[in-house]
Amino acid sequence: MPAPDTLGALFLQQCDQYAAKPAYLVPGKKEHRPVTYAEVRGLVLERAKALWALGARRGDRVVIVSENGVEWCLLDWACQTLGLVTVPIYP
């Protein structure tokens, strides 16, 4: 397997390598639910496809206005997979 040449490619490669392992825990009402790297990969690619459909292309800047959290990470990784530049704005 060739070495990844971008952070996005490295992230996706790691998601494939550790697909069945938990990437993080989502708080629930009674307990935390593990989310696997395979699930995270799917969530990131969904967001990347949405950004692509909106016309975002390599080198474009994408502003993320959000509190810190899982959604922020998913969107940031989606941007990385497309070669976009994230511009964080914290409320």
C-alpha cells in the first residue's frame, strides 16, 4: 500500500486499518455508545460528498463556526480529505 500523501489520505487509511475498533464514545442517556473507525469513515465521507456537491474544491477555504465537538472533527476531516482549508471560528 502506498504511503498517504495528505492528512486526509492518512486519516482514511487509519480508518481502514482500525475499522472495527472504537474511535470515540458518544454520550447517551444511560451509557456511552462506541463509534467505530469504519463508522467515522462513513460519516466523514458523507460530509465530504456534501461539500463537493456544494462546489468546494481543493484549496478552497471552509469556515467552521461551532463549539468543539465530534461534528467539528468530522467536518474538519471531511475538509482534509478534499484538500480544503478550514477556517475555525469559535462562538
